[in-house]
Amino acid sequence: MTSRFPLFLLALCLFSSTVEAGKKNKPKVLILNGEEENSKDKCARICSGTTGRSSTDFQDYSDGINVYIDVDMTSCGFVKIPNVVTSVEGSGYHWMVRGSSSVYNTTPTSFRVYLHNESSGLNKDLLASRKWNLEWIAVGFTCLTTHETDHRWTQNSA
């Protein structure tokens, strides 16, 4: 199996939900649950991206043998914490890495992934030479329910 397998599964699920969405009264994207209370189905969004083969800015972790990357997904417009699936893509040896699907500190606008390789360690120069990058898909909400909007307005105006 390659590191793209989780993305393939998610794409297959999204295709299946799109077929189901063609049926009357079915939302195009259905989010069953997430980190926070669900919003309206019409506000559900699928957003994906890549950090890019030549533009990924992995950072060396303080231990000198691991790396991490912070991903900005502000452009997705999420107002709640989305569900995020990640995968490492590159020209070689990324099958040996751990952590590629472990997402940390997710917010509506960003998340972090740490990468580790027990046998040889990792550094950002090595990963750049192998064109490693992080591919991701996020599914979340882009609007709040009326109740949540009223509650947040009340809190902010007090």
C-alpha cells in the first residue's frame, strides 16, 4: 500500500456521497460528527490541498532527527474544527516514515503533522531533496447555526 491509500479511501467515500446526494433531499456533503456540534448541512465543505513538492517548508524538530510542518487552511473558510486526513507524497522513501496521518492541534484554520523515521532520522534538507510534501483533505462547516450565531453575538456584545 502506498501513502495515498487513505486519500483514495476518502475520495471513494466522497464519490459515494455525491452519488447519494443526487437523490431528493440528500445533502451533497454529510458530516455525521466532528470535534464540535454540527452546523447546517448546507454549510458543509470539502477542502483539499498540498504543501507542494518544491515549496514544502518542513521544520527540524528540536531533537534533530524529526521534522514537523504547520499547514495553513485559512482559505477553506471553516468556522469549526474540521476532520482532516493527511498523506505524505514524494519521490522516495516516504513509505518508511511514521506520523504522516497523525494530525495535531487542529483549528478551523490550521493543523500540524510530525514525521519520524526510527532507522535514519529526518531533516528538512533530506526531505526537500526527495520532494516530500503533505497532501490533505479537510471536511468541515463554513457557517454557524442560528443558535450559535446568537450565542456568540451575546458573548461578544456583553
